Amino acid sequence: MRHTVELRHASRLLNTGPTVLVSSRHGVQQDVMAAAWNMPLDFEPPKIAVVIDKNTFTRGLIEASGEFVIAVPCVAQAAMVTGVGHCSGRDVDKFERFGLRTQPGSQVAAPLIEGCLAWLECRRIPEPAQEQRYDLFLAEVVAAWAEDGAFTEGHWIEPSDASRRCLHHLGGGRYFSSSGLIDTQADTQADS
Amino acid sequence: MRHTVELRHASRLLNTGPTVLVSSRHGVQQDVMAAAWNMPLDFEPPKIAVVIDKNTFTRGLIEASGEFVIAVPCVAQAAMVTGVGHCSGRDVDKFERFGLRTQPGSQVAAPLIEGCLAWLECRRIPEPAQEQRYDLFLAEVVAAWAEDGAFTEGHWIEPSDASRRCLHHLGGGRYFSSSGLIDTQADTQADS
């Protein structure tokens, strides 16, 4: 089950630098790609930045629709994340090939990929010069969701199940996962 | 001991989404700040993107010098990373307060903070409109270094010593660290 994440906490979903999935839809066409190159850009209203290569099918769908969803996948999905990063939506229906189930977004047409830990529904902030020059896309987060037990009250929770950890792509289909809470402010008031 | 990282591998140093330190120098003034909001932007020549708030002392030094160094700190440095993120170089000499030792960069005046796992010497790519609007700074990586035993031949190595893992900021001075290699392509040829 997933729950709404307050928009003021949305940046926290990407703050740890996870590798994400970017899903998009325009008309009857949809696609999903993997993106290690992403980061938060602002707190409130939340904005994010992500690199979307010119060669991707996803990019055309984002340019046409002005929308996409960023999903934070987990270790259990690692092979799928590598897989969707190694084929093109021009050639295959990745949803069919990888057996992806989806749920509709609340604010955008792009789908939420099931099995992930969190989702950010995003509306492109048009910056055509940057998009052309650097493949750099900026977006405002218009809705955010997280799986119960993964993220609560603005914080990721350390999962007891290692297969529910976030992925951090090393390159070449290899990942580290994140875990092991280190609290440098245990004796002071957290800034939340 | 550190070694040179080939520029074609520099993006891998940030590919896993670590929280980094940004150090800068202009004339006799220097500063260092923490930045969870960073990402690679291109492979070769390597480019990176990082968010530098208008309120930081670091920002003025980067605008004046056109240069900075991104360093990838480790778990052993977590309290220092939180610390440099909670005070301003306008008020204190962070190098003195946190006992930071530095080494000179090879291509830029900004210092390399000792004890980190990797360093990227960066030259700002001027995009004044984006810098003003989004606090978004782009840079070309002109030299890169990694600690022996931390990163080799384009790949992070899983450290046996947990205090040498990368940090991923959750917010509020809390971090996850990255570890636990997951190889989704163990049975196929890696892409490098």
C-alpha cells in the first residue's frame, strides 16, 4: 500500500541519490527508462533535475506530454532496472517484456510502476536550451507517493528486508544498496 | 595514496549518488560545503551538475574563481560533513574548526580535502540564467582522483572497512551508506 508524501518532503525521496525509473506516456504510447543521473533541485515547491538522453524513446514522450513519473526501485527489481536500461521503447514494449504492472498517476498521465518504493509525479519546466545542450530536464513535483513502511514523515526507514533497499548504480549493471543508518545528530535536535 | 582517474571514468565517481563536499578558493579565501544535490551530466568530456544555494559563502568563491572541487567523503567523516553543512564560511574558518587538511589540486586552485575517497576538479560552465533561477551550477571535470583501494579501473570497490563507505544523506544529519554489491549482469559481458 502506498500513501501520499507531503510535497515539502518530496525532495527527501531523491536526497540519497538512488537510481530511478522514469516513466512517460503520450496518447497510447508509454515507456520507461532507468536514470542514475537525477537529483532534487528545490524544496517547495519541489523541483527535480534528470538527464534524459536524446536517443531515448522516453524523451519524445516527455517532450510531447510535458509529464513523467520518477519511481524509486528497490533491490528486488535490480535485474529489471538494468533490463529497461538496455533496450529501447522504440523496439520493444518494456512493460510487456518485463511484466511491469502499473497504476495511474493522480496528476499526470504517466504510469506508476508497481513494486517500487516511491513515486514523484513530475511536470516538465520547459528549458529548451538546456534540454538541447545538456539533455538536462527540470520538473516540478506535483504529487508524491511512498510505499508504507519505506518512507514516513519525511524520512526513509531502514528496511529489515534487504530486497527493499534503494539501488545506487555503479555502472555495468552493478549496484550498491543503501542501508546502515548513521546518525550524526543523535544528541541534538534534528532539523527534520 | 590517491591515483589519477581517467576522465572517461569520472562520471562513475558520482554515479551512485553520494553526498559530496564542495570546496572552493579565491585569492586567500577558501570554503567547503556539503551537497547531496549533485549528479553527473555527461561522460566525456565529463560534466557534472550541483546545486549551490545563494546564501552560501562557497557560491561567491565559485562565481569569482570559476572553479571548485567535489570530494566524495566516507562514513568516517560523517560528523564533519554534517558540521560543514551547518555553519557558514562567512562566520567561521571551517578548515580550522573541523581540522581539515588539504592538498592542492592539479588544475584548479580549490583544495582537495584529505580523508575523502575521490575528488573531481571542476571548472564552471557559465550558465548565469540557470544559476540565478535554480541555483544550478554546471561544470566540466578537468581532473579526477581516487583513493587507492576505493575505486579502480572505472569502478568503486566494496570496502571491507565500513567506515570507508560512501554517504547518502537522508536529511537532518542522518545518512545511509552504500555497500552490498548487486551484480545483475554477472552472467553477461559487462559494458566496461
